[in-house]
Amino acid sequence: MAVPSLDTAALKEQIVSQFRGLDPNEPGSWPLVPKLLVCVAVIVAIVVALWFSWLTTSAEELEAEQKKELGLREDYKKKLTQAVNLDALRKQREQVQQYVTQLEKQLPSKAEMDALLSDINQAGLGRSLTFDLFRPGSVSVREYYAELPISVKVQGRYNDIGAFASDIAHLSRIVTLNNLDISQSKDNLVLDATAKTFRYLDPDEVAAQRKATAGKPGQKGGAKK
């Protein structure tokens, strides 16, 4: 049985004829071939749009992950450095704690303040100085310590006043001389200064100070509304 030959010219003409006279306002009335081509074009456009959208999203995710990787690398380096220097850091921490403990021992407690004031007074009397003024001021309470200013005015010879200042600096407790003013009297020099001494707060005072600080508006860690 003979196979009929395909008339490609006639087929081509039939397809081309379906594209003639198409009304763009009524695509529903178009022949089959134009409809199929339009559907294929829409599908291809959707696929291409989705593809580029996926590529864009993937690129952003990749960039975010790369930045995250850099952050993790830096964090790893810091922790590795800390791990390598852990023994040295522990020794340094112990030294700091010892230093802080030593400084705390130089701060009198609340009960020892009267004895310290007496030591300051005796330091002046021991150098044959005359006290014109020895007046403790108001205590300023800080977060971990309290500061007590003392207005001091003494008269004496130059060497004795210098020795008095040295004795104050070498007291077992921390005392500083501030706002020094030296003037000449008839026979002696006059030293007018503010001696400041410090004491550490008792545990109850520390707790009360922290509570007062936390309760202030705008303070970090303050009371929640």
C-alpha cells in the first residue's frame, strides 16, 4: 500500500492563513494555531520571570549567608584567641581581684570612719600644727563607695605643713588633699584644703543604692512600666 505524500506547501499555507485577519480585540475567535502560540508564549514568559525571580532571591540569600559566614569566622577567631590565652586571662583576672581586694582594704568601713578622722587630726597635731578648721562635710554616696569631704585649715611652719601632707598620703586608708591653698600669716604658713576620704558601702547600702539607681527614669535596667 502506497503512503500518501505530505504536501508541505499546502500545510504551510494553511497555517499562515490562520494568522491573517486576526482581531486583537477578540482572541477567543482566533484559529487554533495562533491560540496555541500565544499560550506557549505566555507560559515561556511566566517561566522566564519565575526563573529570574528565583535567581534574584537565591543571590540575596547567598550574600546573606556569606556575610553570616564572615561573622562566624570572626567570632571563631575571637573565641580561639580567648581559648589559647585562657590561662593567661585567668591569671590576669586573679591579679585584678587581688588588686581590688587590696584597694578595698584601704577603704574604711562605716564603723571605722571616726577612727580615720582621728588619724587625720592626729597627723596634724603630731607635726605641731594648729587647726583653725576641721569640719567634715556631707557624705556623697556613689554606686560602690561613699565620699566624705573634710574642710581643713591648719597653721604651722613650711616643713611641718609639708610633713603633714606626706603623713596624710601615707595613711593606711586612702585620703587625698584637694583644692590646696597656701597663704602667709604673721609668723606661719596657712594651709587651706579639702581632705577627701572614702569608705566602702555595707552590703545593705549597696543594695539600697542599686535599688535607687534602678528606679530612676531612663536608667538602664530601671523598673519596668
